[in-house]
Amino acid sequence: MAKRTRGGEEIDPSVYATNYTEFTLKKDASPKILLIRVAMLAAYIAIALVIFLKLWWLGALVALVFIAALYFTWPLTNIEHQYTLSSGGWKFETSYGPRSVVALEVKIKDMKKIAPIDSDAEKLVKTAKVYDFRSSPKQKEDIYYAVFEEGGKDSIILFQCTNKALKIFKSYNKENTVVVDTLRY
């Protein structure tokens, strides 16, 4: 699709598509991720110190290795989730720094229920396989859940919903979508 502009400003093409949208959110650093970051820094510093103390004359090389290690491994602790709705398909990608992995791909019409998170969903989360695409487990605003069958068992997707996504869900799976008018995006 050609990029449209308004006064030289690029306009998101999904604004004009009725059956396409995407949403990306940065995952909050959990205590586990924070611990990994601290451990990585400690390992970097320990390795640099050991090499520097043993081979002091290679100080510049040690500094370069340290910077390269930081450059290639630190972005892996920056996690983002993105979902794309396109022509009835629903794809979730998880990005670890520069590397992106398709985490789940399903059809909207296969969803048994798409609704705001409630007590029914909380019970289901304890028994079903959960795909959690929220920024953090504490996030409650605009959180929806979708139930679908995978391998003969129910699975649940937890995600932040947008108004445009809700319209697309309603278009492809009207009977199983619960609509609210209080979404932020």
C-alpha cells in the first residue's frame, strides 16, 4: 500500500484499512529480568577484571570485548509484544531486542470468546495454557482475554485491546466478542 502523507507527515496505513491493525507494547522489566541484567553486568565486570589483572597490557582489547558483549547481549533483556490483525488472522510476535519470534498465530473466527478480563477468565487462567502478551501481570487496564482450542484443550490469550482491534474482532467473530466502550486506544 502506498504511503499517504498529509503536509509531509506520514500517515499510518492501518488507519485506512478496515481489517488491519497492529499494536506493540513494551514488556515491563520483571524481577527476573532485573536479576538477569544485574548478573550480566556482574559477569561482564568480573571477566574484564580477571583479564585485565592477568593481562594488563591488553586493557584496550578487554574494553572493546566488554563493549561488544554489552552491545550484543543487553538488548535481549528488552522485550516487546506485538499483535497484528489482518484479514481474519491474528499473529503475535515477541521481540527480544533486534530478534523477533512469532509466538502464536490463530484465526479470529476460531475464538470461543473474546471479552474483557473477569472472574471467569481468572478461573480459566489457572487451568488452561496461557499466552500472556501484557506488559506486566499487574496490568489490568484494557486487558482482554480470548479463548480458543489448541490440541483438544482450551488455551487463553491475555492481551491489551484497542478500539480498532475490537471492531475487527466484532467483524470476524460477532457472536463471541464482548464489546466495551471504555478502551483507551
